[in-house]
Amino acid sequence: MTSNKKVVPEAKEALNKFKMEVANEVGVNLKQGYNGDLTSKEAGSIGGQMVKKMVEAYENSIK
């Protein structure tokens, strides 16, 4: 059984805001609430860009 339990529950709002900003950057029309009509490519582009930005932020923080 998998669990999507958040390590820091207080971060949920910030992550949602980040996701919306990234969706806007990559040109995906992300809505509040249900987004099951997105293609895998669209959803993947959002997630991929989020990871890229998080890795860049981490790399910049350790320099």
C-alpha cells in the first residue's frame, strides 16, 4: 500500500501555488480542483519542470 502522506503538511498550499506557477510557465491550463482532463504529456511537463526548479534551487543553495 502506498501513502501520499506529506512530510510537512503545512507545505501543501505553497506546493499548490508552485504547481500553478509552473503550469502557467509551461502553458498548461491547470485549474483549481479536478484536472483529470489533462494529457499525460501536460501533467508530466508540470511535474518535470517542478523537479527541475527544485534541483536548481538546491544546487544554488549549496554553492
